[in-house]
Amino acid sequence: MTLVLLVAAGTAAWLWFRLPEGAELRFVYLTALLVFLCVGLVWRLRGAPVSRSLRHAGIWLLLGAVLFVGYSFRDEARYVVDRVQGDLSPERGYGATESEISFRAGPGGHYTVEAVVDGVPLAFLVDTGASEVILTLEDARRLGFDPDRMTFSRTYQTANGTVQGAPVVLQKVAVGPIVVENVRASVNSAPMEGSLLGMTFLSRIGGYSVSGDVLTLQAP
């Protein structure tokens, strides 16, 4: 056992000085894992019959290989899980990092995103043709606005005709890692299928792009 530990320590020391910059933490993790497996293997094989020793050695080696492969491909596995979740719940997005998040198109090629507005999760249809964020009466009530006390002073021309809107300000709108504060919005007086994420939000983020059926939003 002492010989095994000495060989492992010597190998680790030799590899340490050949590491690329930034790989130290991963090396420490893998070294600790290797030592754990070696110590466990030696302990299990002490005084055991040859057949049992070989069987235990195979089990430990298989366990080590599974752990090593799982660690090496952890980023890819996380991406696959994230992508599947994005397909099952497209409004929640996938591939979120500190600077961007992506959404797959729903039926009809439209993009629906889940945004947290002043602490309340709401579903929005992304609409680059809307000059503002537009709230339905129902979503406005969920945010604490009372449409009965609002002044619907803005006039909008839509595909369904002229509608009136009441101006409001949303303190914080967050879509994944993207956060925009003090967002101008309007509460639509006419019935709508859902709220619209318009340009008062989209023009203040870092950018957005469409590739195939995937919409990607970038943080400011």
C-alpha cells in the first residue's frame, strides 16, 4: 500500500508542474478521487482470495471509470438536461449563462418567455413590433395594479383596431440572467391572449438574435 501511495504521489507531483493554467482545481479533484479509489482497492484486496480480489478490483475500476467519465462530461450532461427541459417547457428557456438565455419557438413560430416582474412570474409573447411592454388586465392585477383606477390615455393602432392603454412602470423585469429596471409598460384595456414583451424591454438588453427556431437574448 505504501508503494502504491508513493507512486501515486510522485505521479501527481510530476503532473502538477505540467498542468495548463487554470486546471489546478480539476487536477486536485481527480487526484483525490484517484487516491480514494486506490486506498479502497488495496483495503478490499488485503488477504482475500485471488478470484474475489479480481472481482473487487474490476468493480472498483468500473466505479472509477464511471466517476471519471461523469466528471469529464459534466458540462455536456448539464447541457443535455437543460435542452430537454427547454423543449418540454420552452417558456423557461435553456442554455442560461451569466450573459444569455435561449428559447425555442412554440406553435406558429412564436416565442413565449417566462419573466419575473417585480417578483411575480408572468408569461410574455416576444413581440418586436410592440413599442412597449403590454400587460393584459389579468397580469396587471397580478402585479398589484387596479385597472379600475387607471387612466387609459394612450392610443395604439393594432391589427384588431384602435385600443387604449394605461401607462405604468415595472420596477424590475428579469428573464433568466437578464435584468432590466424601470421598464415602461402599458396595461391594455382590450382583451388579449397574453402580455407582450415589447421594445421598452428588448431595446435595453444586450441584444437578441434568431437562429433557426431558437431565440437568444443577451444581457446588457
